[in-house]
Amino acid sequence: MLQFFKKWDLFLKWWLFFTLICVGAVLAGTNGIFMLVWAADFTKLSFLIGAVTAYFILRSGKLAYKLGKKNSITAEEGYEACADNESTWFTSDVMLTIGMLGTVIGFIIMLGATFAGGGAITIPALQAALMKMSGGASAALFTTASGLLCGLLIRIQAFITSQYIDKFTRSCDCRLSY
């Protein structure tokens, strides 16, 4: 029984991680978080970030399953697993970058719409400017939060996979230098 858990260690860790993400997503959905983000983030970059994250978490699960089926690993298979995992590391950085891009877009919209008129400052004009600013600020903050959270989730998965690949290749006398 212990051998089973040792062999499927990476996949079981991925499954636990995936299950926790699904529980978090269900809780966020039932509490209206997704609808709030949909309404506030006019760029919809938060949902692009979420979709890419889901793809790479599932892709990591596929790699974990593939490695769990093996009793030994060749150098070529080790390098292939490392290459698959490297793209996951890269994607975690891309999620952060897309989140920051949404922040910049939100601030451009927020500041550009506010000060573009150049007319007299009246109470109704100031109220309208504040409404436009809040929309840009919401988009900026939601894309930043999405990029940070999703980048972190992908990074955690990539780290767990890297640790497993290193341990697995060491036990098979197949040292990788990457």
C-alpha cells in the first residue's frame, strides 16, 4: 500500500490541489464573486487569466498521471517532463504580466476618461468623473488580483512537479542538468 502512495505521490498531490481549487471556485461562484468580477472588469482579462490557469493546472495533472504510471524514467523522458514543466513556470510569469497589463489599462481608462474633458469643474461633472474612475480602478484591481492569484496557483503546481521530477530522476540514476 505504501508503494502505491509513493508511486502516485505527485498525482495525489495534484488531485488534492485540484480539489481545493475546485472547492474555492464553487465557493467564489456561490458567493457572487465571478459575477462581481464580470461586471467590474470591462477588459475581461481576469477570465482569460482564469481560463489559462485552468488549462495549465489540468496539463500538470496529465503530466503527474503520466509520471505516476512509470516505474523508471529515461534521461529523454526526464528532459521531456522538465520541458513540460518549464512551460508551466513560464505561464505563471505570464499570468502576472497579464494582470499588470490589466492594471495599466484600467489606470489609463480611469485617468484618461476623468481628465479628458478639460471643461469647468461642476458637481455633476465631478460625480461623472468619479463614476468613470471607479470603473477603471475596479478593472485594474481585479486583473491584478486575478494575475497574482492564478500565477501563484500555477507556480505552486510547477514547484511541486519540479521537486518530484528531481527526486524521481535521482532515484532512477538519471541526473538531469537543466
